[in-house]
Amino acid sequence: MFDNFPLWPEQASSVAASVDALYIFFLIVSIGMTALLYFILIFFAARYRRQPGIKATPNEGSLVLELSWSIAPMFVFVAMFLFGAVVFFQERTPPKDATEVYVVAKQWMWKLEHMEGQREINELHVPVGQNVKLIMTSQDVIHSFFVPAFRLKTDVLPGRYTIMWFRATKPGTYHLFCAEYCGTQHSGMIGSIVVMEPAQYQAWTNGGSTGPLSVEGEKLFSELGCATCHRQDAQGRGPALAGVFGRPVTLEDGRTVVADENYLRESIMDPQAKIVRGYKPVMPTFQGLVTDEQMGALVAYIKSLAPAKPADVLNKASLTAPDRAAAKGGQAR
Amino acid sequence: MSTPAAIVPAVEREDYLNKEYGVWSWLLTVDHKRIALLYLASVTFFFFIGGIFALLVRLELLTPAGDLMQADTYNKAFTMHGMVMVFFFLIPVVPAVLGNFLIPLMIGAKDLAFPRINLLSWYLYIFGGSLMVHCMLTGGVDTGWTFYTPFSTAFTNTKIIEAGLAAFMAGFSSILTGLNFIVTIHRMRAPGMTWSRLPLFVWAHYATSIIQILGTPVIAITILLVAAERLFHLGVFDPKLGGDPLLFQHLFWFYSHPAVYIMILPSMGVISELIACFSRKRIFGYNFVALSSIGIAVIGFIVWAHHMFVAGISLYAALIFSALTYLVGVPSAIKTFNWTATMYKGSIRYDAPMLYAFGFLGLFIVGGLTGLFLAALGIDVHVTDTYFVVAHFHYIMVGGTLMAYLGGIHFWWPKITGRLYPEGWARLAALIVFVGFNLTFFPQFILGYVGMPRRYYQYPPEFQVLNILSTAGATILGLGYLLPMIYLTWSMRYGKPAPDNPWHAAGLEWTVQSPPTTFNFPQEPVVTWEAYNYDEIDDVHPHEEAPVAR
């Protein structure tokens, strides 16, 4: 895989072929344009070189020529823009069925948490053919998650989530680079993406799990006393959270926001920022009390609370008792 | 226009160089030509410093392992390379040296509108530069020239404030120069020098000045905010303090993208002069070339977020900025086509300045077209923050700006110094620079597409061959840049005395003696001819084979 003189990166994701096709289209247009202009320049330079007794022929410009070489590139540009935008939409629209991985970047390592509970550092195992959505945040400075073989890259910011998705198409081990300069060991903040056959992946999954991420989140939810107010029966001081993920929420000031990962995160870190209509701004901030990894678990848990699943309600019921006790401690802080 | 016959008198004439002697006659001068020479010396000094850092970076990258220096040292090396080259070389180089020297001469004025402010600009530049050198010698900075937050405000412990202040002062120097040029071009034109008779060099500088005075204050404010967050924990950019790191990137690129046009537009002006003179023709589509400079300046202000497609901006913002970026390609294409068309049925000579102009076109075409790749959202996601970007902007900012600057310096050298440069050496240098440049930066396009991120101190071994090629090219390129420094310096003393108009070029600057007198024109000129009237000039001097003394 690692030759000494690669001219082309491996194609290992569902979008890689489209990006390469786009790139080849641009290469053809620009090589053609460069060759044409170089040819004309060299031809003119040779054909009209200074010769004794021959004077330059004056010109006064030509409106037709000016308009045509101003307008013609625009058509090419429109094609380039549209082609580029189509591929971008493909790169940026995560399919609904994607499994999720929470990514926390810090100087100078990558921490990755699977929904099933596996935790990895600088290495991400994924099955071939599976849509994977990365929910990423940084503990310190800006980083960037870059996998050349996937042709994908997204910056990872402190204080918010950025989303990236891919579907690996070829088993193998691929570079993971940090592409946004982040300090001393920026070039050491590298890792690998291990794409495995589903069976192999299954075997890998069976070892090393500490239980699903949402279960960890559930535990935190109870330890931090969240359930005291965010009660299942919607009678608490805070809104019930079952099924809230992905739904529009009406705020106190009449605006509507979609409760995505970033909204959930913000509501935990800065609860006063966007108050849900009908509720009082009584929630304390959890800034400094919840690490980025714990935040991932909490978000994963809230997302797992689908309204239609009776099993969840049962889970909830079993939670309430110990929550009360924990709630006092949590709120006193 | 009838060009005065080229006379080299036996008795020394008085000119701006020999009128006064002594250190103070230079340090307190308000003569735009002497200030231009002060800038010439200072930007050359900073080019040398920036070049040394570039060489260190390229040497480290010869091998995949980090072996020549520490990671922190490497990070400081590329940061200092970027900051010195951008703020202290590329931005001032053409306007402050050639623009300063030529604009009054080209429009028939005895100086810029505000000669003292012109000197103040140079002092601000020098204070900023000294601060930069001091910062460099006492520890340096490791953020990259982009100062991205929150790394720069909360995580690095290097000399951010000092480097920021240096850039801040250089910025004010740039604002004052731009202001001076705008007022000069509006108010100081000789009778008959209408807007449509202005050399395209002047149009290009006018457009540049607009960017300088509108854009630079934004970076100045941004630097102050970074300093305030760093010193007083004012939460502007750091999310821990309630700030937004993307706000920094918006503000930074709002200036720093137009800054690329501050670097390239004046060079485009130089190229128009060179191509017209060495093709003996009026520039094809004068109006279109002139207005495309203004077009670039205006559209250049609304494309900044194309630096942020993967930074966390919304999908729709990305779409809009991608589309606008293509729009800015149009005026650049117009210029390139018009320069090419100017050569049609011309009478072309390949003197060194024209070789540099050819070099400019060759590199600018590649740089411009690869800009289209980066404007395409689908490709940018993959290649942004890789060596593809590094290659692209070096093709524009170094291939473009520096080629044109060298072409311009050779072209006007006889006027500036009163001496001729050695033509053979100059042609050789132009060739070496072109070859060295392509060998340095072309492999980086490939390197970027295969995935090598920029600002990497060590890298996976499969990237080594391309890096070796690049370093080899940089060595050749370094040699190519040293040559003109040597022979031009030599020619100041030993070069043949230059006639007043060695190229039989059009333009008011060639109607005065070489070097000019302090107030440029014996009496105020009255312009009755169009720009680039090569047709008329060549009727007076019918196509002599060698108008220039070799």
C-alpha cells in the first residue's frame, strides 16, 4: 500500500470515486487550458519576434473578443461550481442509518468512542460498507479529522460538535491525519482507520467493550441529577427528553430550533442560551462538571430515548428513585 | 510623443542620488525615489530572512523523520517564514518599491501627495520589522502566520503580542501608502493625463490602494482583539470564555484574502507595462484590463469564507462563497487573455524583463487554474490544509508577485540607478528561477492530493520522494534569487551608464533623465498622447535591432 512515490491516494470510501472524477474533470479542463495558452504564447513569441524592418501592427482591441472571453469562462465556471457542489452535498449529508462514533480531539491525540462502548485512541475500527457518522469535538484548540483515502476532512472545534460521515468501501488500514495546525506535535497527531470485513469487525467488537455509550450516559444522567427535573411524565421542571432529538423545539422567544447534537450540548453547557417555551430558566450550567467524553455519552443517551419504545419507559422508571438523592448533590454544586 | 535622444553626458548631471550625501540625507528624505530605495533595501533584507526560514523548512522535510531541528523550532520556522514573507515582503514589495518610485513619474508629478507621510510609512514598516526581528531573536512565534484562535489566544506561550504588534504596524504602513497613492492619483496628474491615459501600472496600484485602506483596518482590529483576549481574557474567540473561534477566521480572512490581491494586483500592473513595451504595442483591451483591476479589488472582498469550507460554516454559506469565488476568476482570466492578445502581431524581444513576464504568465496560469480546483467544494474538502494549497498560493504569491517584481526591477533598473544591468546574467537568472520554482512547487500539488497535510514536521515515508524533489527545486530557486541580488548590486557601481530611455519605452517616466532629478520634471509635462503609443514611438525610432546597450 505504501509505495515510495504515490501519485494518487487509495480510494476507500463511497465518495472517493466522485471526488476523483471531479478532480479529473478539473485536470482535463486546466491541462487543456494551460496547453492552449502556453502554445499561443510560445507561438506568438516565435512568430512575432522582432525582425529588422517589420513594425508591430497596432490594434485597438475588440469588443466581441472581450465579451466572448469574459462570458465563455463563466459557463465553464458554472459547470465547475455545480459539479463541485453536488459532490459536496454527497460528502455532507449523513445517511439516516449511520452508526455513530463520538470523537474527542485533544493536543495531540484522537479519542474515539463507539456506540457499543469500545474506546479507542488514535485508531478507529469500522466495518466495510457501514455508514459511519462522526460527532466530533475538541478539548482544546481546533483540529481537523482528515482521511486522505476517504477524500474527507472536517475541522474539529472546541465548544461545539461538527459532523462528518463516511462509508468505507475497501478493507485496509488508512492514514488519519490532523490537518489543522494545533501546536508542537501537530504532525504527531496521526492515527489510522482500520476498515474490516463485517465478520472480523464483529469479532473485534466482542472484545473490549465497557457497555454501550448510551448506558454510560444513562448512568451519568442519574448521577448528575438530570432526571429530577427532566422527568418522563413531563411534570418536571424541565422538558421531558424522550424523542426530543431531531425534533423542532419552540423557544421562549418564539424561535424554533432543531434539537440536534449541538443544541443538546449547548443546553447542558449553557442552559440559559435557548430556553424551551413554557419552562423557567432554572437549570444550572454543567460547564466544568462534564468532560467532552461524558458529554458524548449524555448526548448518546438522550438520542437513545425514543418515545415509542416502551422498554425505555421501563428503564426510566427504574431510574427515578436513586436520581432524587443524587439530584440534591448535583444542584448544590 | 517624441522621445528625447539618448545622451550620456561626460559631465555628471545632478540627480536624486548625487544631490545630497550622508546618512541623514537618506533617513530624513521625503523624495519618493529615495524612499523607494529605502524600501528596496529593507524588503530585500526581509526577503533574505524569510528565505532562510524557507530553506530551513525545506531542509527539515528532506527526510520523513523530524531530525534536523525540534518540532517547536520547525513550527517557528514556518511561522516566521510566512509572517516575514507576507507582511514584510510580499505586501509592500511592488507598491512600496516600484509604486513609490514610479507613480509620480508616470503621472507627471514631482512627488506623492504627502511626502512626509510617505516617509512615515517607511518608519512604521521599519519599526514593525524591527519588532518582528526582535520577536524572532527572543523566541519567535509558533502559530503559523494565520494566528488561529483559540491556539493563539489561550494555548501557545510564544510571543503572539509582539508578532501581532509587528504586523499591526506594518499594516498601518500599508494603509498610509495606499492613502497616499489614492490622493496622488486623483489630485496630482499632469495636465492631459486623463484616467484613460493612465498607465495600467497606475490603475493596478489604484485598485490595490482601495483594498489596503478598506481591508487592513479589519486585521488591525482583529489583532487587537486577539491581544485583548490573551492579556485580559476578554471572551471573543475562545469558546471557554464564551467566544467563537470561527469569528476569528471570518475576520482574519476578510482581510487576508483581499491581501492576496494586494500582493498580486501591482504585479499585474508591472506585467502590463512589460508586455506592452516588449511587444511594441498598446495593451489589447486597455479599458478591460484597467477595470478588471477594480473588479478584482471589489469581488475580492466577498470571497473570504472559501478558506473555511471545512471549518464548520454551514453548507449554504459554503455554496455561496464557492460561487462568488468563481466570479473573481473572471477578471483574472480577462487580464490573461488580453496580455496574450497584445503579443499578436507584435514585435517581440526577449530581454530579461520580458522573460520574467513570460515566467509570470506561465506560473500565474497554473496558479489561477489550481485556484479553481480549490473553489470547487467537493475537491476543497480533500485538498484544503494540504500541500495542494501550499503549492497553489506559492504559484500566485511567489510565482506571480516575485516574477513580476523581478521583471519590473530589471526593466526600471536603468531609470532607478542610471546603470544597465548585465543582460546575459539576467536572462540566465530568469531561466533558473522559472525552472527552480516549478521543481519546488509542482511536486507539492501531487503531494497535497495524495494527502500530505501542511505544517507537518514529520511525515509518513511514502511522501519522501516528492519532498526531495521539492527541496532540490528550492535549492535551485534560492540560487536563482541570489544571482540578481549579486549582479544588480554589482551593476550599481560597475554597470554601463544607462541612457534616459534604453527600451524606447512609452510613459512619462522615460522622458526624464536617468536617474531623475529630485523633482522629476524640469517643468510640468503636458500629456497629449494615449498610453502605450508604441506605434508613434517606433515611427521615430524605426525598430532598431538593439536599442539597449548590452
